Amino acid sequence: MPNESARMRLIDLHQHESPAGGGDGGAPTRPDGTEPPAGCRAGRLWRENGKVYYEDCAAGGGPVAVRPVWALPLSGRGGPVSILQAGKKREIAYIETLDELPPDSRRVAEEELERGVIMPVITAIRSVRQRFGNYYWDVETTFGPKRFLLASPETNSLRPRPDAIVLRDVSGNCYEIASVDMLDRNSRAEMERVL
């Protein structure tokens, strides 16, 4: 079993947002007003007043409003989780596996991770045009028509399943082709010119 430092990388927890009830703006309070439980190694997550909070039990830091995300959003679902400070992209903890969390915390993390996955599915490809090495896609998705720019298709596309493709545009947005075989003939022809 890996040691604690190999299992979880902790990052500066000194600047944080206290949950409601933190009182005078000083030290944050825990939801139940008690000390962290003995033996809590990986930290814990809970929901309070519509926000998710994280507390690093080992470092003794106070509660921090957070947003859990997959550390590898395209290929690493079910793997490492990054705990980001809410409203910022600052990582405050890295958890190798959700199994490190207590059951209640794991449930909160799973709910938040599921809620955070919003990926339009491409249902038709109207056109793909190349200009200066970039590919301009004009597509129909489950969220309506979209246009996006794809640079370096070989590094910004992933096949999570043999018949599926996930594309990441230059803004970091992801689009899924759930089944290449389900695309119409014209859409497949456009796609095959690029991928």
C-alpha cells in the first residue's frame, strides 16, 4: 500500500472560504462543530447551504468550498480526482481514487462528478474545413448547432470506445461522437477527411 504522500498530494489550504456559520471571519467551523475524526487520512467532503466543502483531516486545515473534477476528464474517469477551490481553478487536493474517501464523502464526490459532466453529442457533421493547419467544424449536437475550432486532431481526439470519439476544441470544450456508425454518410465522409 503506498504511503500517504504517494496517495494524495496536498496543496496550500491556508486561503479558503469558510462555510456559513464561520462566524467572525476567523477560523472556519466544521458543520457539526467538532474536531476532525481520528483516522481521517484523505480528507472529507460534505454539502452545506448548496455548496460542497472539503476538509483535509491530516493537515488540520479548515473547511474549503470546492468543486471535485476528474483529473483526466477524457481518459481518466473512475481514476484520480482533483479538488478545486470553488470559483477558482486552484487545485487544493489530488486524490488518487475515490476509495480513499469515507463513504459519505465518496457519495458527495460521485454526485458532483456526475453533475459536472456536460458534453454535447455530435449528431451530424455539416462540414469540416481546414485552414492553416486548424480544422473548423460545423456540427449539429444534442444542444443545437455548434461551430468549433479543432487544432491538432491527433492530440485533441480520443477514442474511449472503438466506435466513439471525443474531440476537444481550442477552448477546452469537449464534443462526443457517441457512435461513428450512427452518423449519416455525409457526416462520416466529413469526419474521415480529418480523423
